[in-house]
Amino acid sequence: MRSPAELDHVQWHDLTHAYGPAADVPELIRALYTDDDTAEAAVHELYGNIHHQGTVYPASAPAVPFLAHAVLHAPRRRDELLMLLAALADHDPQDTESPDWPGSPVAAICAELTRLLPDLLPCLGDPERAVRRAALRVVAAVAGLLPAEVRASAEHRVDELYTADPVAVVRADALVVLTRLGREIEGYDSPFTEVRLAAAMLAAEQSGPPYEKRLVDILAEDGAEPDPGTDDFPWTGTWSPDEHLTRLLTRDVDAGLTAAARWITAGDIGSRGSWLAREIQETWRDREPEVLDLLLAALPHQRDSRAAARCLTTVGDWVERLPAPGADLRDALHRYAHTQEETAAPALLALVRSRDPRALELVLRNPGPETLRAAATSFPEAADRLVPLVRRALADGATGNAAIALIDALAQFGTAARQAQPELLDCLRTRRAAVVAARQIGGNGVVTPQTTALLHEAAQSADPSLSAAAALAHHRLTGEADPALRILEGVLSARGPVHWHLGTLQPLGSAAAPLLPLIEPLLTARYEWTRMAAAEAHYKVTGSPERAVPILAALIGATPVGLSALRALAAIGRVPEELRPTLRSFAFSPLRLLPAIPFAEVHPDEELRTLARSLLSLT
């Protein structure tokens, strides 16, 4: 343990942390002994430099003795300093068997903390529960590395907390630490809810899913209400005990649904039941009926409109997956859509996606970009009523994502969308969502002198995306390929990523053949997105799948680029036989293989499964 007076004995400028030389560490450690605001800022800075998002550095271990001194002698933030020590020493026990462990920064940290632990053990008897809880996490962080004498002393002190601490959650923490120290304790019959819950979580973690009924009953019954304290510290990484409980239950879908139902019935305290339901929906396939029923039941229990809006947003994300959304669900959405609170927008969006006829009237009274896009998909037959609303919103100056959503809505209406060509031309002229506007004009526009002139002018833009989109739109309307070929030759010859531009070649088809000398070298590019886009473009230009299919097949996987390659392979309509086992895993996995991404119209995992099944149906 070292006091601030010794800080200058360390050559900090020769050590590094997340942001380079660690010369700022001494002043940050000195600041821990000052007033509360300054100490708080110093702790925050130390969390960001000697420990940054789970990574530690050469300067981290030399700071440990000084941090330990501050724990015992600084007037404030002792629990946060103990948690910083625990976070610095966090490691997978299996890492200690690796040949890379000796000499690693985390090994040096653990060695320092193991040496200093006897001095920190008195913190287990601190009058503040937060300090006791944080101290337990320090012991847990190095539990497997302690020499016998220190281990025995630590176990004795922790056992005292388990048997006598006045705070039940501290007893529960002590149970976890005793387990890490090698003690086997079955706490299912404890009179304390927190201890029973901790014991069940440890058992579930060790057994893995599916969990036995006794564990599920304890997790569901005793996990319904969070501890009221503000010291819900993580054990490892960044997971708090509540987050860890949710993840445990998410691994066993039936246990998770059981627990979520009980928690919601008990009042959805802290929104923990609805949170668990949402996690299950993002983790498991084909659970929409159960999850949406749970979220519907949770709505009346939400503590504020923001929490209710989260439930409604999830309903809106998945209601289209229900074969026939029930009347109770649609009526609830209709009620919330009528409010003036922040629940109205997600409720209306969900109601539109449920294809409830009442939704159309609400959209006409309160048209927003996202609801108009959804309404265009759900009610394309209402083009005569929706297109004027889209035109008005574009004419009023919509920009950014709002303008993109409005133009996307037009794509659902076929020739009826041509009424909006004046507004699309204005978007092109004023550079509002101009790339999307150019594509819509090219795909469904009417040739006029004004249209071709504006597209020609936009094709000269310094923005390569707009230049290419405008040139291709001009080609689609006029049949003239040369201007588009010149522009695409320029963007494909430029330095930097080109896969976005390769993906736009489809309208040219075989007319893009002069670009093949630029496309073919990209089939072997190092960047996988470039190889994927080049293979797709090569097929679209040549009509031959021979070179494209092997490249695309090699990229197939449950990744964003793998999904794009699968999409391209489905368009070709050829399946290498060796790919079928992978496709079957995509098609029939009960777990989601891809996460949601913002602004996606279709969940990537749903698209992955649909494409896999489509390709498997090919003979």
C-alpha cells in the first residue's frame, strides 16, 4: 500500500493507459483525497484511462497500491474505489492457465491486489453496506489466486457476513463469494429472499438450461422485486445482479416466460418483467404470441409513459409476425394511440402494422413519416388518401430520416406515386434525401425535360453517392448508359470503399459490361464487403453465376455481410450442396442468430431465416 507522497517515485510518463502516457494518473489519485465533486471526477477519469471498457494497461498495476491506500484513507467514494479495484482484477479463471498470463497487465494487477488484500479485509466490516458489498467483489475478483493463509482469513470474514450481516443482500453477496472460495452452500431454504435468489442463480449458472423446476420457482418468486438500494454492483464485467438474472432466465425460454409472467402479475416492479419479455423476444424465435401477450399485460403497470412507450415499441416491432393480432391487443393499441402522451406514436405505429382498419383514420389525422411508411405497407390500397399526405410532408421541407421514410412510403404505391414527382424533384434540387429521391424517380418517374435536366445536374455532384444515383436514374428513364458508365468508372476507380457503388449497378445490367475490368479485380479484394458486392455485380452484369456463387457461398454466415451474400445468392437462385447444412441451421435454429439493427424494415434474423428456407426449397 502506498500513500500519495510516493506517487512521484513511479515513472508514470514511461507507463501507458488507454489514452497514451500515464502522466496524469498522479494528479487523479491525489484528487481522491479532496472534496466530493473533485473526487467523483477523478474516479470517473480513472475508470476511463487505467480501466477502459474492460481493458487494462501497463499503468494499471502500479496504480493499485495507491488506490488501496485511498480506500482506507480518502474521505469519500470508498465503495467506488473498491469497485475499481475489482474491475481492474476482473478475469476469467481459465485465463490463468494461458501461457500469456504471466507478464500480462491483469496478472500484475491480481498479484498486487492479492498482496494487499489482508489490508482491505477490514472493509468487510464497514458500517456502510455499499462498502461491504464492494469489498466482497474485490475478494471475489482474486478468490482463485489467494495463498492459503490469506484465503482462510478472507473466508472467515466473508462467512461472518453470510451468517450475521443485518442486510440480506450483503448475505447474498457473501454466499456468492464463499462459493468462489470453494465452499458448497445450499441456501434455498434461507429465510431471506435475496439469499435464496442468489443460491438459485448460482445453481442455474452451474447446471445450465433447462433449469429444474425448483430453481425456476425460486427465480420467478424471489426475483420479482429488486433490492431498493443503489449499490447493485456487477460481479464481473458490466453485468449487475439484475442484468445477470435476466440473462440467466433468457437462456431458458420457458423459465424466462414463466418468470416474466409472474413478475408482471406482481406489478412489473421496475419494469423487470417487461424487460425480460423483450430480451426473450430478441433472443428466441417464434415467441411473439407469448411475449406480446405479456407486454399487453404489463402496460397498465408501467410507472410512466416512457416505460409504456418501450413496451409499445416492442409490440410494434413484432406485431406483424402474428398471424392474426387479437382484438384485445388491437383495442389496447387503439386506446393508447388516442392519448396525447409519448405513448401515442408507438401505439399508432403498432396499430398500423397490425392492419387494424381504425389505424388508417388515425394516420390521416396525425400523419408522421414513420406511420406513413408503415401505412403504405399495410394499406397500399389507400394510395389515393396517403399519397397527398406524403406530398404535403415533403413539400413542407422534410429532411433526413423523415424524408427517407416518406420517399420509402411512395415506393409502395406503384404508378400512383408519380403524383409526387414534383416534390421528389424538389428534394433532388434542394439535396433533401436526394439519393433516395433520385432512386425513386429513376424507378417510377415520368420523363420530362425538367426531370432529365435535374438528374443530369445532380450527376455532376461532388457527392459520389448522389452522382451515381442520379446517373443511374437518368439511364433508367432515358436508356442512355454512357453518362452512368463514365460516372461509375470514376467512383469505382477512386480510392476508398466502393462496395456501396457496386451495389447500385443492377439497373444497367449487361450495359455495364465496360466496367468489368474494374469489377473483376475486386472479386479477390481483402475487404469482405467488397468481395461480396463485386460478386453480386459480376453476376448482374454477365448473367453468369460461375464466378459469383463460390465467392458468395464462402461469405455466408450469421453476420451482416453474410446476410447480404445470402440475399445475393437467393437472387441468383443457385445453392452449392455443401452450403445446405449451414442453411438448415439458419432456417431451423430456435435462437435468433442476428440482432436487430436500427431503422431496418425487416429484422435481420427474420430475413436470414426466410432466405435460408427459400434457398433450401431449390432443387
